Amino acid sequence: MEKFLLKNIENPASASLEVYLKVGGYESLNKALQMEPADIIAEVKAAGLRGRGGAGFPTGMKWDFASRDVKFPKYLICNADEGEPGTFKDRPILEKNPHLLIEGMVISAHALKSEMGYIYLRGEYPYAKIVLEKAIEEAYATGYLGDNIAGKGVGFHLSVHQGAGAYICGEETALIDSIEGRRGQPRIKPPFPVNVGAWGMPTIVNNVETLANIPLIVSIGAEKYAAIGNPECPGPKLFSVSCCVERPGVYELPMGTTLREIIYDHAGGVRGGRELKAVIPGGISTPVLTPDGIDCPMDFVNLPKRGSMLGSGAVMVFDDTVCLVKVCWRAMRFFEHESCGKCTPCREGTGWMRDILERIEGGFGREGDIELLQDIALSITGKTFCPLGDGAAGVVLGFIKNFSDEFMYHITNKKCMVNKDSQSAG
Amino acid sequence: MDIFEEIRALTEKYPDRRGALLPALYIAQEDAGWLSQEALERVSSALNLPQATVKGVATFYSMYKHRPMGRHLIQLCTNVACMIMGAESLVDFLKGKYGLEPGGTTGDGRFSLVIMECIGACDRAPAMLVDTDFHSDLTEGNIVEILEEYE
């Protein structure tokens, strides 16, 4: 497939405006500025683009809701708080193709009649901050940002807001809190940010990859775009593939490419020709799959049918040297650390589950621990403001459902199924 | 320029001065590498926000530091991908080689070590940030070479 999101990134100067213009950069913006805002929204709706941050909400519908709100100003926020473990798909756009993101944001701002935008960038990406700020400066100097963009009377201002190491700020209402200078703690919805967001005004929060798809939709039109990949949730998708594969990295492929194709055709297969044991398809918060699930198309429609989710499209591949109890424990340590503390079930439950997993992993597991973990997980599900708690619960439930033998082995034999000498992860 | 003025200038980017709080805390942390009580008070007065508000926010985010750090900050990821690719043995190695514990600082004040959650470099794991420099595909062999560059 021809690359669009990762186009030209092999060029060492791909981040510069000069190089971006040479490969047709900002042509979609020029086209969009001739269009009526409502027509751009209609086009994005017809294209069937679904948000690439994890939830997969239809972007055109979100925009439609925001555009119906009559309050101004409206804020457009790019969610670049890529914190889901296993995910590094937005990084090449931020570091190597920043003008694609800016172009996508300016088109979106024109469609949404927003005059002020922020890129909420995670604190762990200091290099991306340098690249983005330089690109923004170039865009201002050339008139692609400012009060009168490309001489068409459209105004949009953009700046980078750097996060400071809180995973929860990837959740849109916590992100808004963080931009407002608060502790990032999710708000109950409704009201939705499209009506009551940053500083109480309508706010559209879209993921980096979502916004980077906008110039393509404007350029080729909704019909052609909808023909890419799975027609139910079309478009190009970035997959970040990591852990036990020969060629880990970010791959741009049509939505609906199967896990098997991603792992074996693109990422070179399981490292050293070893046996595939398990795959997490969409970042650490998505339930783990067994090897018989790898013919599943990677998209928002088919993964839920297999009991998992597309999430951020972060494929984590585990071979037979990996102890899955340990992976589950490490994931839970992450959730415990990142729980914002607002909802009791998540704040307490993640710590309890980490504690139990730690003793199972360490050979001190007790009879009944698996049931106890399930009980705690089910006591979190659906009882929190945001999906962090659900994610943590789903991870434990997924591992227990698919790999209960391994957990039982740990508890009964007080040791790991995987031979310690050949074991990855210590 | 004094940080007071620098922070005041930031407020222009936001409709409300409190929006500038996160970047202001970064500015206040830049010189000393951590946020002292004086630094927090400076932020509080520059943004005209209660000290409790400033401290409440500053302690929520893990990248703000509340005690002195070494001259160089090692932020090593040990999340799942980095763990599988050997990050835990690197933690043990740093302990042996530099006497550096997670959350600790070397006796000579050269390095501090902070264990990170995912830093988005899973394809080149294990990975770390030293100050703002990114280093990946770490091994016990190359981590020493890399760290020797930081005095």
C-alpha cells in the first residue's frame, strides 16, 4: 500500500516545511479553504473515519456535535499524549512528519470554526517538542498558521502544551484538566467536551493519527478513502509492533489487516523462529489473545467479536520464553501507578490486584487467588468515571480467561511454567 | 530573564492564567532540576495562584521532582516491552556499577535514576532518557558507554 501517514519519512529532512511542500504538502489545506466548513464535516462523515486514539468514535459525528454548539470560542486539541504501553505509532508523525499534523489541524479548525488549538504532547517526548515547535514556527512564517491563513481570512493559532508524565491525561477530560493547569482527573460525561470542554467551551479532542488522516480525506475524497481497508471502519492505520518479533516497528497498513499478516509478513515473524504464545492486539489495556486468534482482522469491528479491542493498534507479541503472569503483574503495576485516584474501585482495586499478582508471580500464590482477582476486576468494571479502571480489569480477566493454566501452575507449583534460564523478563 | 517574567509571558497562550501552570512548573524546575519550596512560591506569585493549588498540581505529575536530583537524570523504562527485552537486569546492573538504586542518586551527585512507565520506544527496547536525550537498544555493554558521556 502506498504510504500516506508515513510518507517520505525515510528522508532525513522530512520534518522541514521545504521538503513537505515538495511532496505536495498543504495542497489539501488549499483545497479545504475553498470548501464550506459544513462540506468538510460531511466529507469526513462520509469517509467513515473513526478516531485512532483507542475508542474508535466516528470523527465526523464528533465534529458534527461540536459544530452544532453555538458557543465560541471553540478549542481544537490534538491528543499527542501517547502513553498506552506498547504504543509508539504517533511518534513518527510527531518527529518526522509534523507538518502533516499541522495541515490536518488547520483543515479541522476551518471545518469546526476553531481559532485556537493546542497539541497536548506527552512529557516523555522532548525531541518531538523541539520538532513541533520548529514546524509551528515555519507554518506561522509561511502563513499556514496565524490570523489570515493562506490569505483566505481564516484564523487559527496553535501551540504545544507539554504534559508531565501522567498516562491518565490521554483521557480527553483529564487532558482538558491538564491544559487548564489542574491535576488530570477525568470528568463525568455528559456533558461531553464537544459542548463543555476546555474553560467551559466546546472542545474537540482528536488523536494525532486521526488528524493526520484529514488531509488524505480532503485530497482523495470520501469515496476513495472509504475504499481503503475494512469498509465498516476504513482508512490507513498505524500499527506499532513490539516485543518478540524479528522486526519491531511502526507499520502503515489498511485497517482490517490481520494480526497474522502484521506479525509474519511485516514484522518478520516471532524472533528466532520461536513459538507464538500470546498477542496483545491494541496496547496493554486490551485483552490478550491466544495464537488461534491471529487470523482476526485488526479493526474496530472484528476485534471486539474476538473478545478484545483495537485500542491504539499496538501489537505486543509474546513467545514461549515469556511468563504471562509476570506480564500481567507488570501491567497492573502500571495501572496502579497511573490511576488518578478519583474513583475508589480503580484506585484501590488496581493496587490489590497488583499485590495478588505479585505474590502469585513470586511463588506465594494461594488457592482462591484467581477467583479473588476476578472478583476484584468485576467490582471495578463499569464503576469508574473513565476507562482506565475497565482497562485494568479487562487485562486481568483476559489473561485469566485465556491462560488460567499458567496462573494455576504458578499457584500450585510455586514457580513459573517457563524455565527460568530461558525466560525473558528476568 | 527572570523566571517570573518568563512565566508571565506564558499566560498569553491561554485564555486563563492557570493554563500556564504546567509549563511554568517546567520553567521553575529547569535551573535546579527540582522544585524547591521557593520555586513553587515563585510560580504561585507569578501566576497569582494559591500555593496549595500549585503544590497540588506539581505533586500529581511524575515528571516534576520534589527533592534535589543528580546532575543527570536517567529515566529508564521497565514497562512490559522493555522488561521483556531486559530492562530489569539493567536496573540491577546500575545498582552494581554505580550504586544507583531506583529513585536514588549516586553519592557524587552525578546521576539520579527514575523508573519510567512506557516511554514509547518499545520497538527499540530497552530504552531510557538521560536528561532530554533518548537512548535505545540498551545492553549492559552500551549503557556504560552512553553514561560515560555525561559528567
